[in-house]
Amino acid sequence: MDEELGATFGKALREARARRGLTQVEVASLLDMHPMVYSRMERGKMLPRVSTLRKVATVLRTSTDELLGLARESRSGAKKQAPLLRRLVTLSETLDEEKLKALVIMAGALGR
């Protein structure tokens, strides 16, 4: 395995996961993989198959170019969101329509 690529990939993976406000266990669950396997990728000890790379990019809402260190744009200009808000948005994406409506009603009540 290319150790430099592994380190680049692992760092980009951690950063993308942090932007989404997710834990390693949550990402591993979304990817349907064991948390230790995901942890190895974040530590740069393992590179995924192409099909897994695509799925990781989709789950973390980033590009494969960014994960592989090929992206030209910097994320520093991206709008910062509070970690709890990012986490809420991410978790809400897994809800069915009925539960999502209930969440909106609860959030509205809490905002009063």
C-alpha cells in the first residue's frame, strides 16, 4: 500500500467526517462496515476498494478527489456550521417522512 496516499486519505476522511458531525461508529454503520475497518482507513492503514471509496464519498458528502488529495479547492472558505446542527441534519436524513415531520414539530416547539 502507498503509505503517503494512505495518510492523505485518512486525514481527508477524518476532516470530512468531522464536517458532518459524525462519529467513526456512525459512519461505519452508514457504510455497513465494521467500525475497526473504518478506523483503519482513517488512520491511513488501509485503502478502500473503488466501490467503497465511492460510497464513502457519498455518505460524507465529499468528492473522491478530495479524499484522494486531488481536489484543487480548499474547504476553508466553506460556511462553518455548529457541530450539533451538523449532527442533527445528518441524523435527520435517516428518518422516514413521518418521523421527520415529528422532528420538525418538536424543533418548532423548542424554538418558541
